Amino acid sequence: MIPTFIGVSIVAFSFIRLLPGDPIMLLAGERGMSEERYQQLQALYGFDQPLFVQYFNYMTDLLQGDFGTSIVTKRPVLQEFLTLFPATIELSLCAIIVAIAVGVPLGVIAAVRRGSWLDQTVMGAALVGYSMPIFWWGLLLIIFFSGILGWTPVSGRISLLYFFPPVTGFMLIDSLLSGQAGAFKSALSHLILPTIVLATIPLAVIARQTRSAMLEVLGEDYVRTARSKGLPPRRVIGLHALRNALIPVVTTIGLQVGVLLAGAILTETIFSWPGIGKWMVDSVFKRDYAVVQGGLLLIAAIIMIVNLIVDVLYGLINPRIRH
Amino acid sequence: MTSTNTKDPNAAVGLEGGTVIAVTRRARLAEFWYYFSQNRGAVIGLYVFLAIVAIALLAPLIAPHSPSLQNRGFFLLPPVWQEGGNWSFLLGTDAVGRDVLSRLIYGARFSLFIGVVVVSVAVSVGILVGLIAGYFRGAVDTVIMRVMDIILAFPSLLLALVLVAILGPGLVNAMIAIALVQQPHYVRLTRAAVMSEKGRDYVTAARVAGAGNIRLMFKTILPNCTAPLIVQAALSFSTAILDAAALGFLGMGAQPPTPEWGTMLAEAREFILRAWWVVTFPGLAILITVLAINLMGDGLRDALDPKLKRS
Amino acid sequence: MKNKLTFAAALLAATVLSGAAGAKTLVYCSEGSPEGFDPALYTAGTTFDASSKPVYNRLVQFEPGTTNTVPGLAESWEISDDGLEVTFKLREGVKFHTTDFFTPSRDFNADDVLFSFNRQLQEDHPYHAYVEGASWEYFNGMSMPDLVKSIEKVDDYTVKFVLNRPEAPFIANLAMDFASIFSKEYADQLSEAGNLSDLNQKPVGTGPFQFVAYQPDAVIRYKAHPDYWNGKQPIDDLVFAITTEASVRQQKLIAGECHITPYPNPADIESLKANEALKVDEQEGLNVGYLAYNTKVAPFDNAQVRKALNMAINKEAILDAVFQGAGQAAKNPIPPTMWSYNDAVEDDAYDPEASKKMLEEAGVSDLSMKVWAMPVQRPYNPNARRMAELIQEDFSKVGVNVEIVSYEWGEYLERSKAEDRDGAVLLGWTGDNGDPDNFLAVLLGCDAVGGSNRAQWCNEEFDGLIQKAKTLSSQEERAELYEEAQLVFKREAPWATIAHSVVHMPMRKEVTGYKMDPLGGHAFEGVDIAE
């Protein structure tokens, strides 16, 4: 994993510097600035030094936990990341939980009742689910459910009526801890639409994967044996088939984490959800070198760690490769 | 991985067997079509897709207006069935008076173009790299897989966004970025297939018969790995269209006034409450196209993969 | 609508429950997050709205809703005869905020003024580089380092600025956000504790609202300063709800989740105006959008050609399609709300026939040119690409072939400055301090060629007028010179002046006392919510 991480850091570092346009010129805006002032600012940010020196300085700082300072806000990148990350995690966790809790049972039902209209409807819906552009889907949901019906709030994480200092950064937990009546309900209602939008694709993929994995397993000999032994169908499905069917599904879930983070970018933009997706996109546009570098590194690190966990989990539950 | 029950030994070894191979191919095609047509959804998908291709090709003939013609008196007209609509602009007009229907029709060209280019580039480069990695193993393999791991460590949209920002916003650069981001899928797929085929008897036989590395890679092993690649290609096609639309939505894809569906959505964002048709129709167009391709992809997978033929 | 009623009822209930008799909360749905809370470090309007406007005051301030300078923390000032010394008499009895992180032990005095400016002026000041990358953009952008020689404390309530040259706009500069006055006591407290960066994250000022908390990218909370020198605000709590999508802001306004929002989608203004529960204020922005020809490159070095091209542009269509009606055709380089605006100037008529003739007479045929379009939205131009497309159409009708060119924003700004730039560039300008010099000298002065003067235009007559006006202190005398300068500008036409945007501010009917700021800021002093 270490060589990959170093490779990632080199990519993150060089990519941002390959971007045309200059954060200093962007700061100057239409007014522009004199050549000496430009040089002065170059020196201030360390841009005038050769690239490998800049990279070396960056890596040494990194090892001490310093991810650099945002050119735009002048605040440490790590601090900004840690403040915004819980919002993205909360949304992503809710989305993946919904995707699994709804997707797996749907996939199982579809597999068990293969060929029925239930199967066709579920699979059809899943197909539509991952065929649509989620930013469009999100906008339509807002207009319909928040605008026309007024059932859900329009944006943000919690109603402005509630004000409490963040403890964990997770609005659901913090609202419970605050003890304010109705805060939890408000936090929950704000999560509904963004979660639905973000969960759509993983849900569809997981449902389909579960179904095909189940079908494969249901046709296996040992299932037929269990059935012929007279075991009740539910036990057959629940115990034997499902456990084995879930193995490839776990891998799929792991892969969906990357999809979730990508989807978070679009979802956060539309719902004004204060997470890292929006933060990263804005920083690319503003050429905030430190933030893009640090952000890419942190996100890549998280994805790598999640993949590692998934691999380990997979190894644990798949008896065939346990040893 | 192998999709046929019987393999003509001539075909497998890559010797030109003339009519023998043709028959086998025709038989394979017929068998493929039989299984494919079993899946009603896939067939519908195929017809819809063909219709879209036809629309794209015939665009200059069927579009009522030019997609870039600004009709100065007709800004933001609603679709014909709403009050204020106009029969010459069936689906309404956009902010500079351009006909939405015509732009959708021409937009099909761009979406298909994006799909074809991205898939071709991703497939050809990905297969090549995967073949090399799987065939030669060793240090080459390790380096290639590391690079793929690095690409996979970033969320695809973010990586594509940064790449496009580096290359400059535009359709071509967006396609390059998306193709690059899809590399790991093809490389891994090809590599895994190659590694598992490499040990088979027919490959050893071919090598013994004197076939060189290149011939072995391309003519012997590759043809037998095509099934999952085809399925992946179908999936990539639809992913490419969605990713290009997302990049367009963020302002980094095709630039206005190109009538690409994602770009049309980006331009229309500010009209979402006032002129719903400028937002809804491009999104629907994307949805229908991608749905059709995914339906086909399902059918392809079912038809090509023997283990799942039952579903 | 269920949600609206529930929220409004809840808000009412909350105000009753919160103890204080009818504690009023104003919710402003802002369009973005502030970069920080020390306005001198930044240049974005969004940051100023969240920092300098509620939390701080300046020596001199703009009268709300205008660009006239009136006393702020300085009660009066005197300019010496040679224009080199400006002495301010400071207001007494002004109190700083008392928050949970700071309690002031004294009133505002000259030490605070010295601190606020010296930290930007003196490189060895302990707070000069108190955050990494601190570059005091506006202080430098307004040329303060070479203008200001020194700042002296005459006594506790008198401060003297010594300048290197007379500059009439100096007073207006001190009304700008970077000149906000900080508490030296607070700064000392922070530096003793070793937490200098808190100056930028937990601000303390003398302004109408004091900072309570900030949840990044989500919410900013303020409460009214009980001892504000200009009277405690009618509103008790001020909340900024950060909502970046315009359509979403509109939804929230209609649902009653915010009281006031900025930057509506121009396409939605009609329906907002028609909504019974809302009202929409409007005002011309202090900005101008233009197409600058490169007057150093043929055939654009010929004023006839430039005027002919100006006459080919259909501004009405642009106002319709690009501004959705939220704009006003521009004929001068300064907007109508600015003093010395010369209304007697006649705009170039839209006349493609006459344009063709003029081009022929000038010996121009088969002209091919580039038009540069910005990739980003700016206050003076919501969609430069669309504008370029319309201009492309217009020019093709008079036989000129246009190629539209665009670069990434930073590159665009950089490349458009080049003296040999190929093509005419779409750009614009938003005023900083309400002084005409801030437009005319910065954008059209000889000094600025190769910099912010993107027409690369250096005209002796024009430049002479504006340089002279800079040194005079009487507004009437300066206005005369500027009016003449505008006539010269129209005659020579280095630009096609396109439009001034009209800024709209939708709000709920109950909101009273809000005055639109011509400089584009959003301030809530004096705002109230009627019951």
C-alpha cells in the first residue's frame, strides 16, 4: 500500500500544478497586479522554488501532519477537511445503509420469484436507477417533494431553529446529544432527499448483484440437496443460500464506496450539503493547490483503507480463501 | 469466459481455416442471437438504441431547425401543448431561442460520439495494457497494476474533473479524461482473463507449434476473452455518457453552444423553476439512451456468459 | 404549503420560548461561504458580507444605499492644504463586542486604528504574516503602501495619516472593507495566548452584530451588539444560511425558511415579483460590462472602425437573452448611479446598415476577428458565452466573421492583458469605492496599459483630464473633468459599452429597512421584521 500511496501523492501534487491558471492571478481578479507584487506573492507561497523542492517540502510537512494551508481561506487544510468530512460520511453512511437494507432484500425476493412481475419490476426499477444522471434526479426531487408538495426541507442539514455546538460532526448524533426537542427529527428530515439521491445507484447495483448471486447459488447442488432434505424454504434461502450469495455482494459494496464519493460531489452541490465533495470541486476551480493536493490525498487514503477492509472482510467470509 | 461449446481446433490455433471458421462464426452468431432475443428487455433496448443511432445519423433531415439558430423573438417558449407554445417549436425553446427538439436530436450525435470514442480508446488501450500485464507478468505486471491502483484510489468523477481542468474544458478532453478513468476496469479484466487462459492446453499447443508472443497474445488468447470485455464495453458506453453529462453539468465538458445533453442541462440549471422543459428533456434523453444501452448490456451478458444463461 | 406554515409557526414558538420578549431572528440565505472573518485578508464580496459588514466599522463609511462617504468611527476629518496630511477626530464612547472569548476593558481609541492599518503596512509588524499566505490584497490593490507614508497617533482620539502625494479618493478608500477597525486589545490577548489565527476565525469588532458561531459551509450566527454606538439593532439574532444553488435559495424564500436572499436567477424574477408574500428591491449595480478592442492592433486602431462595430451590436437582444431583463444598456464607462455620470452623452445607435457603410469607408472588408468570452459568471456579465454568440450573429450581419475564444478564468485574466492580444475581449468591472477614478483610471488610464486597461488605450486628452481630477479635492471640480472625459471616451470608442447589471434582492414582505448597496454588499444594519 505504501508505494501506491506515494504514487498517489505524486499524482496529486503534479496534477494540481499542471492545471493552467494560477491561484495568484485568480486572487487579483480583473484588477491584476504588478510584476513585482506577483513575484512577491510567488515567493510568499513558495511557488518560485523548483518543483522537486516544493514536493520534498510538502512531503516532509505531510509526515508531520501538516497538510498545508488553503490559499483561499488561509486556514489549515486538515482542519477544514476534518470539519467538513463528517457531513459527507454521515450522508454516505446513510446512503449505503439504505442501499444495503433495501437492495439486498429486493435482490433476494427478485431471485426467489424469478420471472414474476415482481422480479421484472424490481429489476426494471434498478435499471432505471443506475441509468439516470443523479444531478438531474436530485433537482427533480427537490422541485417535486420540497417545492410542490412541501414534504421535505429544501436544503441544509438541520433547521435553523436549532443551534448547538458540534460534538461529533454527525448531525444525527449531535442533535440527540443536544437534548433539544425536535432537533433529531429535523436532522432526519433533512437527510431524507439527499440520502435517496445518493443511494439510488448503489441500491440499484446491489439489488442486481444480489439477485444474480442468489440465482447462481440457488442453482447449486447443495441448495438442491438442502431442499430435497425437506428443510423449509426460508431456512434454505436465509441460512445457506444467502450467506454464500453475499460473498460477491460484499465486494460490490466495497466498490460502491468510490461511487458514493463521486456521487457525493454532485449531491452535495445540489443540496447545499456542507461536505468535502463540494469543497473539492470549488477548490479545483479556484486553483487552491493545497486543498486539492491535501484533499485528493486524504480521499485516496480513505478509499484505499476501505478497500483494504473490504478485502479482509471478503477473506473472512469466503471460506474458500480463508486459509 | 469461453462462449462456445465446441471449438474448431483450426480456429483456436489461429490458422486460417477459411470456410471452416466462417461457419463456426456464423453458428456462434446465431447461437448468440438466440439467447439474446430471449431477453425481451434487451431486444427493446436494441431497437431503441438503433432508433437513436438513426436519429443521430439522420439529424440534418429530421430536425425541424438548425440547433444553433437563434430565433430572436422566441426566447424560452414552452412546449407546444402548454399555453404560449408554438407548433414550429414542439418541445419549446431555450434562452437564446434555439429549438429544444432540434438540439436534442443533434445532441444524440454527441452522446453517441462520446460513447464510441471513449469505449474505443478505453478498450484498445486497456486491452493492450492488460494483455501485456497478464502475459508477461513480473515487474511489468507489478508496475502496471500499481498504476491502476493509483487511478482507482481517486473517486472517478473527481479525477476526471482534475484531468479535464488540466487539459482544458472541452468535449475531446472530457472524453480523454473519462477514458483514462475507465482504464483499470479493462486492464484488470483483460489481465485476469489472460492469466487464466495462459495455462490452457490450446495455448501451449500453439506455442509449441511456433507461434510468437504477439501472435499468441492477439490471435490466440484475446479472441477467447472477448465475452466479458464486450459486456464491460456496453457498460462503459453508458457510463461514458453519464460521466460526460456530469462533467458538462459542472461546466467542464462540452462547451456551449454545443448541443450536448449534459451541457444543455448545465445551461438550463438557472431555468429550473421558470422553464422546466429546458431541464427535463435533456435529462430524459440521457435517461432513455443510457437505459437502452444498459438493457442491451444485460442481454449481451446473459447471451455471452453460459453460467448465467438461465437468468 | 404545509412546510411554510410549520416553519413560520415554529419560528414564532421559538421566539416566545427563547425568553427575551419577541427575540427576532433574521435569516439571510447567502450564496457562498466566507473565506474567513478578517476582511483585510480577502477580496470576495461574500466574505465582506459575513465579516466587515456585520462585525466591523470603519473610520469613514458609505451612507447606506449610496456611495457617499459619511462619518463612521471618525466624527470628522481635515485635509491639509497640500493634501498630504489627513487628520481624523475619532468618535468617543464606542464599545467593542463582549463575547465568550473576549471582554474589552476600554473603549475604542487611536491605538486600534494604528493597529488595523499598521499590520497591513509594516512588514515587521507581529500581525503582518499572522496566517500563512496573508497578502493584504485590497490594501495593496488600492496602492496604499506607496500612498501612505505613515500613520501617527496625535492623542487618544486623534489620528493623522501622512501621504506621499495628494489623492482625493483616499477618503473613499478608508470606507472600504479592508479598512475595518480591529481591537488592539483583543489582538494583544491572542498573541499572548499564542492563538493569532483566532483573529481571523473569532472576530471582535465594534459593528452592529457580534459573531457567535460558524459551522463551515453551513451556518453563521450573530447576535445584536447591545452597546452599538449607533443604537442597538431591532433584530436580535442574525443567521446566514449558506445556500449555493439559486433555485434552492428561491425555494427557501418562498417556503419562509429565509427572509432575504441575494442573486436570484434572472429567469425567476418575474415570478418572484408576482408572489404576494414577497417583494423584490432593485438597483443598478456599480459595474459595467464591456467589449474591449485592442486599440494597438489594426484595424482596431482606427476609431471609425470601432464605432462602426459598436453600431452593429444589438444591445436589446443581449439584455433579453443574457440578462433576462436584469440589466440596463451602458453608454458610458461608469454606471448611472455614480456621481459625474454624464447623461448628455449619446449612445451609438443600433444600425447595421450604417455600420456596414462606415466599415466600407474605413477600408475594412472581410474582417475576421476573435471575441474572447469569459468562462465564469461575473456580476457584470451572467453569461459571457451567450453574449459572445449574440455578438457573433450581429457582426456576421455586417460582414465581420467572429471566432469565439475562451480560456480558463485565471489564464483569461492573464492573457487578455497582453499588449499584442489578438481579438476583442469581453470583461467588466465592479466599483470598489464609489469614486469615478476607480473606474476611469484603473480601466482606461495610460498607466494601466498592459494591465487592467484591456483596450491598451492611451489617449493624452483623456488621461490628462483624469490625472488632474485625482489631485483636486472639490467634488464639483472633479465632476466637470470626468464629464468631459466621458465625451472623449465616447468619441474614441475603445470599448463597446454593453450593460450595467441590475441587481435584484428578493425578500419577504415583512422585512423593512433594507437598503441596497450600490457596491454589491449586503448589510443588515437598520433592518427590521414587521410583525
